[in-house]
Amino acid sequence: MNPEQQYIDLFVQYEAMICQHSAGVLNAQRAKAFACFEQAGFPDKKQEQYKYTDIAKLFEPDYGLNLNRLDIPVNPHEVFKCDVPNMSTALYFVVNDTFYKEQLPKTSLPEGVLLGSLKEIAESHPDLVQKYYAQLADSSKDPITAFNTMFAQDGFFLYVPDGVVVEKPLQLINILRSTVDFMVNRRVLIVLGKGAQLRLLVCDHTMDDVNFLSTQVCEVFAGEGSVFDLYEMEETNLSSTRISNLYVRQEADSDVLINGITLTNGCTRNRTEVVLAGKGAEISLNGMVIADKDQHVDNSTFIDHTASDCTSTELFKYVLDDESTGAFAGKVLVRPGAQKTSSQQTNRNLCATRKARMFTQPQLEIYADDVKCSHGATVGQLDENSLFYMRSRGIPEREARLLLMFAFVNEVIDNIRIDALRERLHLLVEKRFRGDLNRCKGCGNCK
Amino acid sequence: MLEIKDLHASINGKEILKGINLVVKPGEVHAIMGPNGSGKSTLSSVLVGNPAFEVTKGSISFYGRDLMQLSPEDRSHEGIFLSFQYPVEIPGVSMVNFMRAAVNEQRKYRNQLSLSASEFLKLMRDKRAVVEMDNKLANRSVNEGFSGGEKKRNEIFQMAMLEPRLSILDETDSGLDIDALRIVAQGVNSLKSAETSTIVITHYQRLLDYIKPDIVHVLYNGRIVKTGGPELALLLEERGYDWIKEEIAE
């Protein structure tokens, strides 16, 4: 059975309903997205960009869709306890693709900041949203983006005006909630004006033991001189599939830090594209993956140096146990004219068992001559000499392995610019390694 | 306390130790000297259970226990400590976490309660003084960025923390300047008692000026070929190892 056809038919049949429950600005993009998707279909492993994850196969099972956007009765504040509490963040929830409007945090956001449901803000501020929506995420370049643009009706929108500094880190919890196997198509749009500053932590969680497939397209516009930290943490479960496309456009002198941490998951494919469009922009793109059982995590990145004097640093570390598989394909393009580029890409991977497999593919395309670029990738096991040294001091082998694994991933955690989050993550990672992280049996209340 | 009988050991199929016999009693300091390649480091590796080495013949008993039955971590818990010749760097693992894990595992083995955080930090402060190590040590990763001398002092610091019954110092003096040597030797001497023993493995006489041996052995070609008192070390200093090689050849 051809999974594309199923969704093409679905779209044709329900297009009116989809549009009815969304906003004009979003609806305007659907026709073009549909045309692209109809032509391309789901990517399969024969396509270079998707060779490590069989996307088409992931869409074969049946998933329910909430196209007429029935309310889901849950108060996430009551039933959900995120592992990163007491962090002094302003906490928001998105349940499936719906921004939760009750019990919003008491902290008032600075003047001019817009935060909330993408659909609602697209209705109240159409000009603002239209200026940015789908401007980075090109449906003709990526079938998943096309798919998401066709079906996404809502999500999260955040706008920080010129010069505004949001002091308190914001935390957004994406909860997947359903009684049946379920698909969510979520859209995120983040716009930072000139000199704006924001730190955002996004945590992905599931509350139920059904099969979830979520697609997410996130577009980030970082204005000139802006500072933006995006921390994404995935703590879902073995029956979750996450396909995420993140597009970032950075203007001159902007400073963006992205850190994606996959703690527990089923099958994850994250694509990140960063365009350094203005002189002196800086991007620090980081990722940490801890996988076991038969989890699969595929990170595909693309950093495009179009302007001069920009700096990009990539650090991705994977720890793969049992029969898990990981992939990292990082492409850096330095265009002609992007002089004084400084680019560094590092991917280090630990395979704890013989069956765990890592695929790593660095790619560097350089067309300017006054640049400093480097990349390195290693796949290995824990250092035997270090293990023995620790055992000779009386530390049992299993504990020594754990200490070495924490040490390995800590480099990525140390990049986090929110102190409380960094501390908490050290603890979470330790719990994860010791097998103490129990996510998604939820808390029992919601059943 | 330590009895080695006819010990044969090899690595990658090559036999290095060809029948070692050695008895160490509590309170004794033994020096093991010998030219390069004689098997000195192999002996220390085998004593602490390095899996790269295979014991093909013979036995080692420690306070009556068959050491071959014990894992490296249990040998440490029983009170054997090796100061490595080339201590490895472990970036990302802090000295505090490392030592706390080691100390508490040892206490668990001996059915003692773990130390609280503050008790442990106090212990570290007290023992740091033994090798004149400063405060910055605690937050650094194990041996990362340490000079040769600092690494050796760190070995003795760990020895002070774990209070072993038998310490094996594997070429602890190599790469040390006079000051570092003095501090290290002082540290070792301050930890000595009538119940503890030390095996000092060294090339040169120099360290033995500070850590005075009771018995000196010469290891050559995988066997102990000569045993004597401290004056044997002085003789080696004067005449080198050639005369021993000649003696054996005869």
C-alpha cells in the first residue's frame, strides 16, 4: 500500500475541514505544499538526505488525525510533572498541536512579546505572521516540510520585538496525548527582532502508551544582533516517531545556540538547516543522544555560510547501547565570498555493544579561500586503560563504565547556558544511564 | 602478607615472567630493580589484575587469599594499591567524583557506611596535605593537564585516600625533578607503618635514598636473580647491570 496516496486522498477529501479549523495565513500555503508532496511523495532510503531513516515506512501504519480539532480533556498542569522542575522558567504547554491557554504563568512577559497559539495569532496579527510563515521552510525542497505545511493547523508562535530581552527562560512542554494511535502535525514559528534576546527550552513528552507519529516544522528568524538559545529535549517512548525540520535564518551579528538532547525515544529524525545570512553571525549547534534497545536517532544538519566572518561550531555526541542505531550527517557549505569563515564540526560516538551501530557522514564544501574549517568524527568504545585505572582503585566495572559515559556526554551538557538546566541535565543523564528514567507510563492519573 | 610462588606470566603469547618467587612481610619495604625489559612493570600489572596479562603458572596469595580469584576492584578493596608508571588521563571525570566512588566502594566492601559529602571533602583536604597538593585539584578531571610530577603526586594522594596494606610503586621516580621526588617520597614514607608494606619498582638508586628498602631484588629476564640488603642497590648504582648479566651467563 502506497502511504503517499493515502494522505493525498485524505488531503483532497478533508481540505475544507483542515482550512476551516486553521487560519488564513496557514491555509494560503497548503495548495503549493500539496503540489510538491503529490509530486515527490514520502522520501525513502534511496534519497541521499534520508538514507539512514526509512521515512516512507514510518508512515505506513494507520494513525488518527484530529482535523476538526476536538478538544482533548486534560489539564497538563495537573497530570504532568516534567523532569526539569523548579527551574524558574515560565512554563507553557502545547497538547498535541494546541497551545494550552489555562493557568498561564504569572510572570508577565516584556511589552510587545507575543506568545501563544500560532493559529490565533495568525488570525489576530496576520501581517506579522504572513511575513515569516513558510518563508524558510520550502515545501519544494523537502517532502516532510510539504506534508507538514499541508496538514498543520496550529502550533506555537513566539515574537520578541527589537531590543527586547526576555530575562526568564521560557519552557514549552509538547505533550502527545491520545487514546488511539495518533498523528500530530505541529508548526512552530519564532521571530526575534534586532537585538532581541531569548532562551527557550522545549521538552517533548508522551502521556499515553499508544503509537504516536509527530511531524514538526519550526522556523526561527534571528534578527541582527539577537541572542537566542533553543534547548530541545526529547523524552518520549519506544512507540513514538518524531520527524522534525528546524530552519534557522541568522542576520548579522546574531548569536544562536541550539542544543538537542534525545534522552528517550522510539524513532527520531531531526533535520536542522541554518543559514548564516549576515556578517558576523554565530551558530553553536549541539546534540546529544543516549539510545538503547532498538531506538533510532538520525540527526541531519546543514549550515550554510553565505556571509563573511561567521562562525559555526557543531558538537554531536552519541552513546548507543543494545541494538540502537544512530546517524549523523552534517554538511557545511562555505559559499564564495564567505571569507573569514570559521567552522568546526565534531561528532563523537560511543558504541557500548557490538550490535549498536553508528553512521556518521561529515561533509564540507568550501568555495572561499580565506577560511578556517575542520571536522572530525570518531566511533569507538570506552577507553580500556581508563576503565582499568578506575577498577584498580576499587570502582566496579559497571560503575566505571557509567562514570566514563557521563564524562563522554558532559561536554555537550556543559554548553548549556542556563545554569539550572545544566545541573538538572547532569542528573537526568545519570538517571537515564542507570535506567531510572521512567517516562511515559505517565503518572497514572490520566488513564 | 604477600607470597608469590613460581609465577609465570605472558602477554600476547610472549612469556615475560619466568618463575618469580617473592615473600613480603608486613612492615617491609622491598625494592625491585632491573634493566629495561626485565619484567618489572609486568609484575606490578599482574599483581593488580590487568586483564592484558595472562598468568600461565604459579600462585599469588595475599594474607592467605588466592589473589587470582579476585577482580581488580576486589584486590583494591583487599588493600593492594598500584601507583602507575604512566597514569592515564580521564577527561570529564572529576577527581572528587572519582575518589568518592573509590572510597565509598571500599567502605561498602568492608561493611562500613559511606561518607557524607562533607566528611568526604574533609578527608580529601587532610590527605591532599600529604603530597602538598592545592585546592584546585578537586575540580579538575583525573590527571587531565597534569605534569608528570603532578600525576605522580596524584597517585600518592590516591594512595593516602585509600590506605592500602600493600603499595606497589611502579617507577614512581621516572620523570620527576628533585623537588617532586622529595614530596612523593615524603608522602610514601608518612603512610608507612608496621602493618603496611611497600614494593618499590625502580631503575635507579635515587628514589631509594629517600624510601629506604629493607630488601633489594634484581629482576632480570623475568626472574629474580639476586637478592640482598640495601647495599645491593648501591652496588648497582656503581657498577650498572652488566656484571649481573655476566654472572648469570656463567
